[in-house]
Amino acid sequence: MALKIVESCVNCWACADVCPSDAITRGSAHFEILAAKCTECDGEYADPQCAAICPVEGAILLADGTPANPAGSLTGIPPERLAEAMSEIQAR
């Protein structure tokens, strides 16, 4: 059982400070979660604390490989609407 931080991590340090098991470490390119230490906050919190505070959609993957914060979950903009919204903004 372990979560994973992927390349879209922006190295904001938020997750490292809230991890109750000290499973998050600074890797060469971005933060990493040490699988041997990660408990996914099971039994301590309703949700993994790193995912709850992460400001980047898709940066943390659950154990099954799905994003903890999928596209649109933080911005409130559905993925199918995002490209259209960005085009509108850039056209201004």
C-alpha cells in the first residue's frame, strides 16, 4: 500500500509537512513517497493528507494508479471544458 508522486509535482513542499508517517522525501526531480513508510493515512485520517493538500491535479497517484485529485477536481472545470476555456482566455 503506497501512494506515488509523479513528474507533474511542482515541489511546493506542502505534502512533506503534512505526512504523518514521514514517508515523503525530496527526490532528484520531485518529491517521492517511500512505499515502506506510506500508510496512505489509513486509520488516521479519512483521506491521505498529501493528496488532501496537493495543489496540482494528477500529481499524486493512489495505489491503484488513479489520480488522487483527477483533472477538474481542484479547478472545478471539467476536463472537456478546460481546452475551450483556455482558448477563450488566450483569445482576449
